Amino acid sequence: MPSVYGNISGLKKSEVKSLERIYRRRIPKNKVLTPDIAKYIAECSGSIGRQAGILTDRNGNISHVIVGDARGLFIPDLIDFPLGKKTLRGLRLIHTHLKNEKINQDDITDLSLLRLDALVVIGIKDGYADEVYMAYLLPPGSDKSYEISGPVPYHKVDSAFEDFDTFIDSIENDLQSGQFGSGFDLKDNRERAILVSVSTGSKYSQEDSMDELKELANSSNVIVLDTVLQRPKTINTKYLMGQGKIKELVINALNKGATLLIFDQDLNPSQINAISEVTEIKVIDRSQLILDIFARRAHSREGKVQVELAQLRYRLPKLTGRGTAMSRLMGGIGGRGPGEMKLEIDRRRVRDRITLLEKQLDALSRARQQRKALRVKHQIPIISIIGYTNAGKSTLLNHLTQSKTFIEDKMFATLDTASRRLRFPRDRDVIITDTVGFIRDLPKDLLAAFKSTLEELKDADLLLHLVDISNPRFEQQIQSVEKILSDLELSDKPVLLVFNKEDLADKSEVEAISRRFDTISITAKKPDTFHRLIEALEEKLWPL
């Protein structure tokens, strides 16, 4: 017979046996509860002085019998009933209130966070079942997020809440329609995300960073459902935001049908675990999102090795177990983590894989050095195009060299380094190289993995720093690129700053900004704008 879950310490064997006998019962599919089961649970609960309850599926089978304390229940791991992309879990919770209380806020929080079909409370009076209440969720767009029915006398509960199976099917359909809208394709398997930023810095910087996070999400083919900006006086070390706010966030995400929470701030392992204890929705941070984009974009052998190495270095510290259960009063759901032995095996495998990838990367780096030696031998100058992601570097390379490097109007569309030969007047050749785009707060693991590729910039005779002048954040982007160059000890390398996408900005503003920075502007898609660029490159490479 299945076990009784929760707080059974101190109970007599006979009391535990009485609770176990609940498993023998079954609720008809069309009933939310029957009077005899309500009466039996209430008597068991009253005799032990603790809340007691059951979780039952839509066929009326009782999956869990649970015991709490006088104030609340402890819901066990629901790994056998994953929510996935469903709007409701397919389980309802029926439990007692020892003082005949109505449904309270803790109940509503559990209903919302766990996406239960319904939450039913059996009030106990003088040790026996008295009144019954039922709460269920309402679709987004309703005047409120839930409805409470009752009270009804327990002996009339089967007639008061009849046709429960049809009722829940209707509620689920309404929730689905409310989440996705009539025009939403349910076969669309893309992730649906809520973007979250928690910061004590300036509001402008926070909003600016959130705008960039949206672009990153778009580049990762993620549907952005909503953005949430929190500005607390101090950062909560456990959840970033307060416990109440994290619950509100999760409930909002569930109501909107989100499958992903993306935090703009990097999360440490304990924060990821703490937030994951509150929700089954996948939780990632900005660095993980960037790593995902890089994984999608890597096509060359070296690119794939670099990305996998960065991912493993990032994940290793976060490879931890999780607790087995969460108190109802915390409003969360537990996730059973792997045992310590399995965790150690996983960690060892990751470390072994990291060592192997580092060796492969060293071998690829040596091959690159050999190619470099050939270029040096033939005294061919090297120009490396650098810049913030999506500045138009690959487009410029294609039109300068009449090649067909992959381009797309997304961040990090180009990941693998591409080199092409470019012939200048008077039969002078150069090698021009397109590099991976830069971004502020580039994950250090990613920077470390791509260090060998970025170190190629040290071999360049000239860095062509391309800037998207149509982007309102272009000055911050220039600063971000310059910081990364400084981190790579490349600040003393000759640089030619060039503004791109002049056709997308006001002409007078472009001219004024170009004068201020003492540089030129082009449109990478239009080779007829390149004449000043060619002249500037010649002056830098072959000064008179």
C-alpha cells in the first residue's frame, strides 16, 4: 500500500493505518468529492489534531495522502504529474481546516503556483466534517484570477459540485484560450518567456539592458510574453526579489502560459535552486541565454568545441541537488534531486569532458598558428572587423569581398570566424576577418573559451571597429567593445572607428556624430558608400 506523506512523526501506528486506508477509496469522475470520503478525512484529521488531505487525479484515483501540522500541509514531490505546457496539472487537492476556516490566501497561492484543477477545503467543527469550499482558477482577462464556491454542507458536496469532469474540461479550455488567444498556434513549440530584471542601479540602465535582453531572446527564437522590472532598495540574496514578489511573478508567468523565466542578472547556484523550488518553469539567466545563442550559431568544429566548453564551465558550479519537498506555506513544489553519488559522477564526467575539450582547442589553436605563420611569411596585412553584435560586420565583409558569409538581422548571427582576401588598388592584398560580435557583460566562461579565437586580433595590423549608428545605445556599445579590447590587452592596437547603417539614421545627426568622433560613416549594404572607407583603410595600412 502507498505511504502517507508529510508530517507523520509522533503518530500512532493505528492512526497511520487509518490514513493509509484512504488509498482504498475512489471518487467518481464526475464528482469533486463524496460525503463519505469528506467525513472520513475530517475524522482522521480531527483525531490527530493535524491537517490532512489527498491529491486525486481526474479519474478519481487518490495519488497522495498527506499530513501536515495544525496550520498547513507539506506537499510532496509531484514528479509523476509534471505540468509541462499544460494549463492545469490534472490533480486536485482536498484537505482539512481544523478550525472550520474558509479558503485562505495560502490555499489560493498553492492553487495558482501548482496549477491545480481545484482546491477543496473541508472545515472541521467539533472534530467532524462541517462545511466545504472549492476554489478554481479563472482565465486571464477575467475580473479576478480565481473563484470560490461554497460553503455547502459536507453531506451535500456530491450534488453541489456535480459534473466536475465536464466543468474542469471547460475551465481548462477557457484558460488555454485566455493564455494564448484565438490566433495562437498551439503547435508552435517555441519557448514562451517572461523577462525579469531586478536592479538597484539607474532606471535608464535597467531599461536599456532589458531592451537588449529582448533582442537576445528574439535571437534565440524565444517568444517574449512580458517584461518585469523590479527596483528593490536591496537585492534579496535568495530570490533577487522578495518572496512575495517571486510568487507573484510565477503566478503571472503561469497565467500567461510562460515556459521560461529569463533573468537579466546572472544567478548563482543557490538562487537558481531557490527560484526553481517555487516553480517548475525553467529558469535561466542572461549568460545562459547568450550561451544558447552561441550553441545555435556554432557550425565549425572549433566553434562547437568553444561553445560546449563554455557551457560546461558555466554549468559545473550549478550542478547541485535539490530538496525533496516544500511546505505548502512556502507556496512551492519540491523537485527530487539526484543522489550525492550520481552528482559526483556527473561532476566528474563534466570535468573530464572539459579537459578533453581544452586539449582539442589547443590542437586547433596550433593549427591556426601554422596558418598565421604562412601569412606572415607572405607579408599580407590583416584587418579584423570587430564591433558589437549585430553591427553589420558580416554584411560589410560580404560586400567588401563579394563573398557570401551568412548574415541575419539577429544578435550573434555570425559566430564562426570568416577570413577573406581583399585586393586594394595597386595590387595590394589584405586578409580581412569577421569576428564574433561583442556584447556588454559577455559571460567570462564564454570569453575564456573564445580567447584563442579573439587572440587572433593580436595578429591583426588594424582593427576596424564597426558601430551601428542607428542604435540609440551606440555610445554604450562602443564603450563595451573598448572594455573587452582592454581585457584582451589590445588597447594599443591601431583602430579605425566606422559608423554603419547611416541610411537608418537622420543624415544631419550622422554628420554631426561623425565629426564628433572624427570618423566616417557607411551603409554596409551599399558598396557605393565605401570609397571613403577604402581610402581610410589605405591610409592606416600604408601611410605615406
